[in-house]
Amino acid sequence: MCIMDPVAEIHFYGWWALVYIQKQFSNYSEWMLFLSKLGDPRYAFLIYFPVAFCLSRSRGTQVLWVACSAEWLNAVLKLILHGDRPYWWVGETYKYKEKAELETMLPTQYNLTCETGPGSPSGHAMVTSAVFFVLVKGILDSRQKHQSRIMQAALWTSFAAIILAVDISRVFIATHFPHQVIMGTLIGIGIGAIINMDVVASLRSKHYLLGTMVAVGGCMLTYYALLSLGYDPLWSIPMAHKWCATSTWVHPDTSLFFAVIRDISCLAGFGFSVYIFEKKSSEEKPGSVHIMSKILQIVSSLCVTLMSENIKLPRDSDAIFYGAAFIKFFLMVLVLVVQIPAVFDRCASKSNCTKKKNS
């Protein structure tokens, strides 16, 4: 009788669950890929943060902190937990089998399967659950006087359905085991519940500087601690290249370091924006904004963020690639938080002046 260790047993039963899910949803692969994209952590920065910030600066600030905190903690946990991803675990576990037999055991792969970081916990589940928890809570808080139990139930049911769908899609494309998405979801909800909107809205530029330094220091400490213990923090990248069905599906922007760079640069960019606001007392208390102006700000912000995705980062070296990524996200946040609101504030001021002259 073969006795497996607890981790191997969890992976084994998780693999069978993955195979079952792939069979059940084999005719809905396009939907599964769409749901997986919906839960991509990058959209927390490209869509959910700018929309929330345009509607409410305090809530938008909370979304940014939640997204950065969840993704940063996810990277640190992945380095420490050393979790396998299904698409390479099967190959590494059963590589002693005949090639033909092994190929029948490997799960179906898709163009979103071959992520390069370790698998535990799921970053998609962790960041998406944290951000969506904050967004749902924000909607309920803004309608305290008018909300009903039916509305609360509808919103939280929608939240649960979206997160469950994202989690299943991540298992379906063989990027995660079930226990990895469950762990990511629970931790993400915890982060969303802990980070308070009023606290982060009152933070000054020095707090962002401190947060950026802690993020950099924490990752470096984890990285070099693993090296000193004899572990390779980059062990998952060769696994991705070895077991990915198509080499072009392996992208450097799925690495842990890219995620950390995005978190650090967004925090630094927002901190610099807060510093600019501190120097301009007139910006500290913005006046009320017309709903049409908010809609136009949202459209403008989304144009900036989605167009920034078309910027191809140079890949001459890792240093240049990650340096360019830092500059890209730093400037993106600066434009979203400072430049776009400033343009609409000036337009609103000119409109008010014109109305006064005409009257």
C-alpha cells in the first residue's frame, strides 16, 4: 500500500477535481478563459481602481491599498509556501511513466495556463475577492439609508457567484488546485475586511513612502532568507518553461517580481500624488463634481489605463524590463490621480466663471 504525504495527497485529489471540472465544462472553455481574465489582478489597477477613484477618492484609495496589499502578500506567501501548479505537478510527479501514458494524464492547457510564479495561494482569487469585497461594501455603505435586506443579499450573492466562477475557471485552465483558490479567496476577503477606508484616506505622503519601503524590504528579506536556507526563489520559472505546452504562452509579466513592481510603483505613484496635493491647499478639498463630469473622468481614466496595456516593455534585460514596468505604472497612477482630475477641475472652474459673468 502506497502512503502519500499530506501535501501530495491534497495535490492528488485536487488533480482529480481538476480533471472532473475540465470534463464538465469542456464545452465552455471560452467562458472559462473570460472568467479567468475577469479575475486577473491587473484589472484591479486598470479598471476597478480608476472607476472607484473617479466616483469616490476615499473609496478609490482603499481599492488601491487593498489591491497592492493583497498582491504583495500573495507574492510573499507564494515564495514561502513553494506551491506547485497543476500543469507541471502532474508531469513532475509521474515523469517516470511512459511518454504516451503521461500525455494522457496531463491536463488540457490554454493560453492563460502557463503562469511562472508558484501556485499557492491563488493571486487571482486573493486580489479579486479583496477588491470585490471592498466594492460591494462601498455600495452598501453609500446606500445605508435606502438599503434593504434583499439588496444586501443580492449584492453578497453576486459577490459569491463571481468569486466562485473565477475560482472554478482558475482550476479549469490547470493553473491552480482547488485548495489554492480557496486559500486565496479567504485571505483576500480578510484583507478587504481589515483595510479601513477612513484610515487609508487620511494617509499622507510619508506613509506611502514608508509603505513602499516596507514592501521592498519585505520582499527582499523573504527572497534572501530563502536563498540562505538553500531554496531557489525562482524555481517555478524553469518549471513553467519545461511543462508549458506552447512556449509563447509563458509571459514574464506573470512573474512574482512583476506583480511586486506593480504594487510598489502604484503605491509610490499615489504617494507622490498625495505629496502634490499637500503642496496645493486648493486641491485638498475638491468641490462637488457633476455626475456627467464623473462619467467623463471614468471614460478618460479607462482610456489611459487600457491604452497603457499596449505599451510594449523592452526585454533587453530583466533590469530594463522591470525598470520600465515601474515607470509605466508610476506614471499611470500619477495621470489618474493628478492630471485627469486637474483637467476636469479647471474645466469646472471656467464653466462656473462663465455662468457668473452671464448672470
